[in-house]
Amino acid sequence: MGIWLHNFYFFLDPVTKLRHEHVNTIEQSQLKTKTMELFAIALMALTGVILIIALAYIMITTRHKEKMALLDKGLDPKVYLNDRFLPNALRAGMIFLGAGAGFLAAFIFDEYIVKTNENPAIYPGMILLFGGISQILFYRIYNKK
């Protein structure tokens, strides 16, 4: 009985009915926008996971094929493969360390020294500068061996 009275009230008062429909339209459009944003985030996360799994699979199968080829030639795969991945790990670690130090230096420079938001080139400049410095240090460390 209450639903019938509620619907009958909207029939008698068209202005309230229009306001109610307008609010529902706004809520539905906001709900659609939120749903699309969540779908996009979920799709990006799923794509990232699939990409990481695919890259891991390719790396593992490639390493296996290299080991099999070395065994076919009669060579020991432990001697050749262990030394090859160490420089790449050192290089990647130094790049990430340099990028992190550059980001930290840019943040400190932006927040405490300059104190303006007019120069957006501070962050990429510092990250690339410290990344380059880390590559020079990698070159020096690796050539000492």
C-alpha cells in the first residue's frame, strides 16, 4: 500500500518527480564513471600480471635452451651462465638506486630549496642525472674486475 501512495504522489507532483529522476540520472552517471574507472584499473593490473608471467616464461625457456645448447657442445653451463647475469643485476640495481636518489634529490630541491611549482622539469632531470651517474659508477665498478 505504501508503494502505491508513493507512486501516486509522484503522479500528482511532477516537479518532485523531475527532481527525483534528475538525481537518479546523476547518481547513475557517477556510478557508471566509477565502474569504468575500476574496470580500467583492473584491466591494467591484469595486463601487467599477464605481461610479467609471459616475460618470466620467455626468460626461463630461453635459459633452458641455452643450457641445452651448451650441454650439446660438451661445455659446462654453470661456468657460462652465472657470470652473464651478474652484470645485468648490478646494472639494474644501480639504475634503480640512481633513479630513487634522483627522485629524492628532486623532492628535497623542490620542497625545501626552490619552493615553487613552476618548474616541472626538476623531477625528470634529477632522475636522469642520478641514473646517469649510477651508470658511470657501474662502468667503473665492472671494469675493475
